[in-house]
Amino acid sequence: MKYPRLSLASVLLLLVLGAEPATQPVGEKSDQEASVPAVLNFSMKRLSGASVDLKNYQGKVVLMVNTASKCGLTPQYKSLEGLHEKYNGKGLAILGFPTNNFGAQEPGTDEQIGTFCEKNYGVKFDMFSKISVKGEDQHALYKVLTTAQGEHVKPGEISWNFEKFLIDKSGNIAYRFAPQVSPDAPEVVQAIETLLK
């Protein structure tokens, strides 16, 4: 373990002030940081440019979806917004992550994406700045999502736009749904309702 090195002057100053030198090893997380689940341990930018710590969603059921504006599956925005309206007050948070990884189907700027979502689908759930969800420039959040494994989750690359990950209140990646599975499909709704209990 590496401990931070302090100069003699720094140690003397700390002693004069009545403080103790830090003993937490360099590079190790504090207990508070360690308690944040890996999938929520990221700071992400909203379409507006404001930064958000995903740990703010801890204790909620979270549905993460990679989205696109010019895809055959784009109408899923309507179903996602329907879920948001029905379950947001009961503890569900939907997080949309626009991506241009598939067929260049999200070419717009963050501002254009926001305008498109609001104008065409009345989207009020949380939308974030465009990221890459696969390949060499894959965002670290999606590295966590795509390597997760469990009873209803298999590891593997994102296959297309609108792939869905359902995170439980403890931050565990509980379900993964293929892009073609509509957000309001019975299996998705049942999984959400089970995790909300």
C-alpha cells in the first residue's frame, strides 16, 4: 500500500493545528465512495451541459437506454416517456444516453437531440450528452454495463440502439433487454414493478 508522503514542514503544521496526517492509502476509495455501486459511480453530462453524479440515483430503480433519433426503433421514446409518467413518482428513473455508434443514426448535437426528443415525443425523463457505447472509445459506464453478468444479464457488446439495462435500488444490474424489446413490453414492466416493491 502507498501512503501519501508529507514533508516535515507539512507534518509540523498539521501537529500545530491539531490535525492528524491522512492515513488513507493513495488511490484507495473512502468508505463512502466504496459504497457507491460501480454502475452509479460516474459523473455524466446532461444534454444541457450540467454535470450529474449518477450516485444521486442510488435507492431508485434505474432504466438505462442508449438512444438515437434516426433509427427504426426511435418511436420507443414514446414508450419510455410513458414508463416515466407512470412510474417516476414510484421510484423509477429513466436515463437516456444518445449514441452515434450504429449506422450514424444520432448525428445531431446535444441541443438538436434535446429539441428533437421534446418536440416529437415530449421526453421529460433524464437525457444525457452523446457518448460511445462500444468500440475503442466506449464510455466507462458502458464497460461496466456490458461486462455485467447475472440471472437476467449476459455480458456482451451493445448490439444496436435502444438496448436496455435495469438497475435495482442497490445498484445491481438486474436485467438486460434487447433493442427490439419495447420498453412497455410485459416482461419489462413486470421487472420494473418487481424491483420497485
